[in-house]
Amino acid sequence: MRTHIKELRARHGLTQEELARMVGVRRETILFLEKGKYNPSLKLACKIALALQASIDEIFIFEEEDLK
């Protein structure tokens, strides 16, 4: 899965650490999400969307192979 977290985070002037604090996870979790190495729970995806003032669809790009 690909994401636009890094771009949206930069647009809001947030560091990985700041976003992590806002959504209640470790900085490494944000790093792994940005690199596509971690699939978030629906709850975490919603928290990130709220923090970045974007929809889940704007942030997370699901590809067909991700759904298999």
C-alpha cells in the first residue's frame, strides 16, 4: 500500500514525531506507514486522516494486490 502521509504531513509542517504524538503511536510507526511497510488499523487510519485534515482515500492508495 502506498500513502500520501509524507506529502500531507509536510504540507501541515509536521514532523513524524509530531504526527505520531497526535495520533498516539511511535515515530517509527509513521515512518513504516510512509514507506508502505505497515498497514494501519481502521482506527489509526481515521486518526491520521483527522490529523492531516484529509479523507482516508486521499491518504491511502490501495492497489489490487494489497487486497489479496
